[in-house]
Amino acid sequence: MCYLCAVIDQCGKMVLGWRIGTDMTASLVTDTVRDALQKEMVANGLILHSDQGSQYSSQAYYDLSQEYHFTPSMSKRGCPYDNASMENFFGTLKSECLHRMKFGSRKELEETVAQYVHFYNYERIQLKSGLTSYEIWSKTA
């Protein structure tokens, strides 16, 4: 089994970073967040919202929040609407890309997800705005 961890910009719905791991661990989360923050040169004062997974309440995640000066924020228990952007992305990924697919290897899965994330960010039109995630993100960044 594989787990996908992703960081998405709330305003533009752009996937800023992602990783796949065999376990949903604090290390998978912190590595993904670190990748996204380093790549995008995010300013201090950022709020990173998540569900209530134990990875997001770990000491490693807290330490990362101190290192990169972001504020962790968690959904209320049993309220997926608090994390709607992420839930929407995962649902879209499953329905548009992964549904009924079988992968021969983790590498094949990673390549498929990489292609989809590129499509999602730079080609897929967001219905509400009529723009791609990148176009929205560029205007708000």
C-alpha cells in the first residue's frame, strides 16, 4: 500500500509539493512540507491546514513549524469540510486519474501522479475561475 502526502495552496488550489510513501509517517509529512516550502520560498506567517492525523501533531511536525515559521492548523474531529481543498484534490485525483488503475510498481505510480499533478497545476481549468491552478496562484502569490 502507498500513501500520498501533498501540500496545496488554499487560494489557487496549486499542488506545491507531494511525496508517496509506504507508511503515512511524520517523516513523510515533514519531508513533503519541507520540499514545498523550500521550492516555493513561502513567506513567514503561513498557515498550514491539515486533518487530525497523528503525523500533524507529532514533535517532528511542530519542530518543522518552528523552523519555517508556519502555524499548524487542524480540522475539527469528524469535519472533513474544514480540509475541503485537500479532500477535493484527492477525490479529483482518484476519479480523473487513479480510478480502476493497477500499477506494477511504485515507480509507475509516482510517474502517473507526477504527470497528473503537472496537468492539475498547469492545464486543468478550475470550474469556478476558468483558469488553471497556476494562473490563479500566480495572481495571488
